[in-house]
Amino acid sequence: MTGGFSAGFGRRLAALVYDALLLAAIMLLFTTALVMLFARTAILPDTAGPWVYAYRGALLAIIIGYYLLNWTRSGQTLGMRAWHLRAVDEIGRRMSPRAACLRFLYGVIAWAPAGLGVLWLYLDSRHLALHDRWSRTRVIHLTRS
């Protein structure tokens, strides 16, 4: 698979669902490991204190790390591979770490209001979602050559 064209909303959403399932499994394994590790200390919600924030921060780091590592290394998460999508910079090259960070940040903003920022791609002349434009990246649907 080589070239491609801008990916539509359905494929992007399907890839996001695949990735959400994988991330849920990873976070479940992380949580299980923590519970097994600290089983004797009996950390309860009312006695956890700052550990709750450290745990939530670790979960957020897992999510952010998953996307940033995959986008900067191959341009594809597992869900994107399944749906033949690739995230690239505006010229079609692999994303830089800075571009990947911007894409993640703007992606959260674009997906948050019921995906309206992503649905923008149907109104855009180049078929780019809002976070594609803001981060100067794009998601392409790979075609066979």
C-alpha cells in the first residue's frame, strides 16, 4: 500500500473504537499490576490521597504515549492499520514528535463536541478535519498500487 486520499469520518471513528478497546485492555493490565503490587497496603478511595492523581496521570500517560509513539514511528495505530489509515504531515511524510503532540491535543478538542470537529472534513475543500488543519497533519486512506 502506498498512496492515498483523505480518510472519511466512518473509517476514523472505526479506528478510534479499535484503539479504545486496545487501550482499555492495556489500562486494565496496568491497573491489575498495581493492585497486585499494592495488595497488602489496602489503598482505599478515602485513604488514597495523592496516589489517585498519580494513578490517573499514569493512565493519561499511557493513552498519550500510545498515540505519540505510533504516530511518530509508523504513522499508524493498531486501529489505523486495520482500517488502512495513516497519519502523516502535510507533505505526506512521517510526523515529527511536535506535530504528533499538536495532533493529539487538537484531536481531543475536535472529537470532544460529538465529533463535530472531525465532521468538518465534509465541509472542507481539502477534506481535512479541524485538528488536521490546526496541526498541519492529515489522515490518509491507503490504496493499493
